[in-house]
Amino acid sequence: MALPSKYSSSDNNELREKLKWSFSCAIDKSDFLKQSKDFKAIEGWYHQAKKTSDDISSPSLVSSEMIKELLNHVYPHYTNIIIEKVDMNIKSTDGGMQSDFDIGIVTMRPYVEFVKIVNGEPMPAAKFTFELDIRTHISIFKAANSSESEYIELKKLAIELEILLLYMPYFSLSESIKLTTKTFEIQNIRLPHKRQK
Amino acid sequence: MSTGIRLISSSTVQHIANAQDVIKANDQNVKTYQDESVNIEIKAEHGRLLGVNKENIVTSKNNVVTYIPDEGFTGKDKFSVVDTEIETPYVDELKGIISIDIIPPENSNLSSIHELAVKIHVEKNQINVGEVQTITVTAFDKSSNSIALGSNIKGKVTYHNRDVQLFSGSDGEATHSWNIDPNSDLGTFKVSADVSAKGYKSISDSTTFKVNNKGVHEDGGPTDGGPPTNQLPNNPDITFNATLSKIKDLVPVFKQNDLSQLLPLAGLGVAAIGGTVAYGKYRSKKSQHKGDNVAVITRGGIE
């Protein structure tokens, strides 16, 4: 199957941007999280350290740091899973015609820790643990053996993402709290063929 | 591929009061994505909107909203447009808020419309967390220089476009006091006020103040005692950063005064700023050392 003439494969920045947007929705929209003593306490640390956010979309430094850390860990982990599943799919068809397929629910538990350092001495970390449940549907462009290519070209990546808050550092949650659910699609995505480290 | 929301209007377009002007919202400005359902929230300050529900969410097809100015309202109105999926949207004041001018219908008597002037007094231009801030907004009739009785004031305090305090008043004055939360954000807070009154052209104005950690101003100066160093001693409303424009705006208020009387005060202000800079340099070394004692690091992973 030839690529469409107008095809211009996006790199995976859009996936990264959409994950960032999802985390931003989950954290900035959660009054429970932002109004919690846990959150306020860490904001107080930043005030003591005389640091404020320069990010207009996330005026809270705690929010923006949390989103950044989540993204830095979830994005490579998730893309590695996609690459692995696509590789398996290609192998199962021996490089022949691939059909659309679903990745089952992928669950991961990313965490973010804040550590206050006073006079060079680190205090006990304040840890927030989240759960991500991700359903992914993949459409592949290429029928050729992708192992010759540096990239895997995907026609479409459809994602349903649920973000939950499992644990907070000081406040004990009796059950997990759903922060947001996002559904989105990315067209013409290109992922590196080799796994990211 | 991503698109967003755009209000199709222009600050240069003049709208006729009580006429039904159509404002369309689609494409650009609020960052969101085309392939997702987006809840667009639109609010107007001085008029009704058709095509939105009780929560101001746009419900009409193609996001077309009809705006009907309040009867008799003239002046500036503004619309804020946000993607409600996110509490702190990717907009700034220039992109997410659009202003239009409402002018009287053609058959109305223009000469019967009077002008307002507004004065925002912030008690402490620099304030510590935990202290009480007081804001007084006063509306004047520009021609008589007297308080515009019957005028309505809507005021708010914002931080990075997030509402922190809301207040209002009638009969030409609004006073609001509150305690700055010990966990408050630090930095510049904006105070803005919209004033409207029947028979008057509405007016808006804004000013800012700074919230500091206890003990040290952002400029390194002391926090207790005396007026803020960037204020004129006998007129705390005028900051030196905006002296020229504020003097221009306040000409009707200082009607009986000669502007030249302000020049010696300006000299005093410059001297005060010079003194503060010198003092700030002395203090900054100390505060910087104190600030260096605390740091915060983040780390993360997948369990």
C-alpha cells in the first residue's frame, strides 16, 4: 500500500502534546487536588524557595512540575508499549498486510515526588501516585517489512485515557479519584522503530 | 492537526445598542483540538446571550451566539471565551477576551450621554502574605467631578487571569478588604473595575499590587512602615511606572490643580526610588542567602 501523495508524517510531538493536555486537564481541573493541604503545603515550599511559575497555562508551579514529570515518564513508557505491540503485530503477519488492531487496556502507575531541601538536607518526599488506564486502537499504513525502516508509520492512533489519583502524600484516600477521561485521535503518526531507552 | 476557538468580532466594529449582533465562535485562539467535543463557555458583562445554556455553555449549532446589549447600555463590553475542559485555559487576556464598543442607537441624543471617571485606591502597593489589603473604587461624573451616585461598580482581583477576589458596589463607591492567604501566590496581582450607570458611558480601569513573602519586598526593601516607595506621598493612587498616563487620566479629578504642582513630587519620587534601589542592593544579598536555604526538587517514575 503506497503512502498518500500528500502524506506528511508528523513526528510524535502531537502525542506528547495531547498527553500533556490530558494531564493538564486532570490536574488543573481538579479542585480536590489543588485545594488539598498536600498541594498547598508544596506550594508553600516553592514560596519559601522563592520560585513561581512562568507558565501561563499552569500558574501553579506544583501543577506545572507535576505535569512535566508525568509527561517525562508516561510518554516514553507508553510509546515503547505501542512500538512493542506494533512490532508483534508486524511479526505475526510476517511483514504482510496489517489490519487495524486494538491494544488491550494498558494500566500504568506513574508517580511524582516533591522533595524539600533545607540547608542541603532533603526532607521526606511528598509522593502523588496516579493510575492511567489507556485503550488504544491502531491503524497502520505500511504493509512492507517495517524492520527495514527507521520508523513505524501509523495511519491513526485512537486513544481513550482515564486518569485517576491513587495516593497523596499526607491525605489518605479511601478510594481512587477519577480526575479525567479523554478520548482523542492522532493521524499520520511516526514512531521510532527501535525502542526508546 | 489542531484548531481552537475564535470570536469573530473586532474592537473597531461599533455595535448598535439593542440590535442583534451575531458573534461567531469557532477556530483558533483557545487551544483545543478539532477532533474532540469542546464545551465553549462565553460570558458577556453587559448583555444577554442567546444560544447558550444556564451555565453559559454554547449550545447552538456552529457555535453562533447572539448578543443583545442591556437596554440603555453604552460603552465597552467584553466577552470571555474558554474551553471548559480545562480550568486554567490556554488563553491570555489578549486572546481569550474580546472587547466591543456599544454605541447608542442613531435616534438617541448623544449629548445626553455623560462620561465617568474611575479611581482605584489600593491601600498597600506591596503587601505581605497574611496582611489585610483594602481596595476602594470610586466613580466620578467627569464633568462635575462629583461622585457618580447610582453608578454600579464591578471589581475583581486576578492573578495570572485567575479570579482571586470579586467585589461590587453601588452609588459610586465599592470598598473591599480581605486577608492575603498565608499560602497565597506571590507576585503581581491585578485589580480591575468596570463602572456603569444609566446615562453614562461605561468605563473600566485597572491597577496592580505586589504580594511578597513576609519580611522582604520583591525589590529588597523593608515591608513595614511608610508608604510604598514607588508612590507619591500624598496620592497613593499614582504609581511612578504609570505617572504620565495616570496624570493624563486624572486631569478632570485634579481640575483645580496645576499639573506643575506635581513636578516637585515627581522629583521626590525619583529620589525615593533612588534610595530604595540603594537599600535594595544592600538587602538583596541577605534575602538571596536566606532564599538559598530552601530548594524543591521533583522526580517521578512508573511503579
